[in-house]
Amino acid sequence: MILGSLVALATPMTPDGSVDQAALKQLVEWHVEQGTHGIVAVGTTGESATLDVDEHLGVVRTVIEVAAGRLAVIAGTGANSTREAIELTAAAASLGADAALLVTPYYNKPTQEGLYQHYKAVAEAVAIPQILYNVPGRTGVDMQNATVARLAGVPNIAGIKDATGNLERGQELIKLVGDRMAVYSGDDATAIELILLGAKGNISVTANVAPAIMAQACEAALAGDAERARALTARCAELHDVLFIESNPIPVKWALAEMGRMGLGIRLPLTVLSEAARPRVRAALQAAGVL
């Protein structure tokens, strides 16, 4: 089981929008140094929606090669086509990913039965640990806890990223499936509290810019040290908010550029963070002590 702070890694890009492989390699090394426990490559924050298949798998390949077993690598392989999700997941498995993260099919808005059949089909097709990903605010579809409970008995389904930010619902989910799959937070603002309730880690946007703090906070929460965990995450409270001041990953990519970790490259239809939002992001970075 993968535990702790799992960064939803932003994908560095050059000014023309192509993947910056050199910056990507440096980011992976930095996360190893900072104590991050795992990397999610090409999830939402990694701009999976606008990378073609070759670029997508190229990023996954680079992260796996540079990580070299020093931390876990989880490949984002979700799609709103079940066939495409199977193909991406199989490719990630062949590259040596430790697990795959599969977002709920977006836009076509399947029923709960459709969600069950989608995830079951991928799990039966590819023998790699798979983490379900429910983020209704982004996808337009909400996988109910009862559906997750049905999937908990399916071989290869190892966990779920719950990005609802609803602690009551998350606690119910842990009670329903926590003995059969890992529950991960997908909401930085509430992640530590969910871990203290029994979640196994946090798939984090904030960890892109404050990896050591987030790793230490998760470690403390997993050890049951609520006071230390809350004190650490409080240092990033403003970051948890402002990194969503515009659509993710717009703010976090600008923040990483401000920190000198990557350039300002981002792919349309996303654009560079607006001038008006920059002072708030900069102030949050300074308040956390990472700039």
C-alpha cells in the first residue's frame, strides 16, 4: 500500500507548450530530496486533458526512470472512453508504474451502474493496482460511496482518491471500504483531518510547491500526531486556498515558475495566471516559507 504525501505533479512546459523534459527530471529529483512519498504523473494537475498519448506516456516514462524506485509512481490513466482507459493503463503497467489513477469518466456522465462497469472492465483488463478518482466538481459526475463499496471487492482496485472535500462523506467511505482499499484525500484543505480519520494519504496539489511540509504533515497524521500534523498543514493554509484561485494547474504552475522550478509554459485552453492573482499566490508562498 502506498502511504503519505503523493504529489499530483505539474508537467513543466516550454514557452511553445511542449513538455520540458529537463525541468521534469529536476522536479522528480527535488521531490525525492524533499521526502515526497509518491508522484502522480499526468493527472489533472499534469494537464492530462491536453497531452497526446505519446506525450502522456513520455512523461510517465521519464518520471519512472528518474524516480528509479526511490518513491512510488502512480500514472494518471483515466479517460471518458473505457477502451482508452484500458489502453493507457496497460501502457503504464508495461512502463513499470506502481499504480494507476483513473478519474471518473467526464462529460458523458455515466450512471452509477456505468461507473461500476467502467472501473470493473479496466480492473479486469490490466493487472496493476488501480486507484479510483472521484472529483465531481471537475468531471460533472459523482461516484457515490455505495458504488465504491461495490468496486472494493474487484481484484486490482486498490484505492480511491476522494476529492469531494466532504469530511463526513469521507469518513463514511473509510468505514465502508477502508478494510478493503486505501482511501486518499484529494483535497489539501481537509486532507490531514481525513488521514486522522483513517485515510492513507493525500494526493496533493500543494505538495508541488511545499513538498517537505506536506510530507511531514502526512507522516505525523499517519502516526496519529494530530497536533504536529495540524501545525504543519496550517503553514500552508493560504496555499491550499490560492492554488485554486484560477483553474488548476494555472496557479501552481505560476508558483513553480516563481520558485524557479519550471518556466511559464502552459497549454491552451489554459493560460498563464492573471496579473491580478499573482500577489496573492506570491504572498501565500512567502507565508509558507517556500519562496
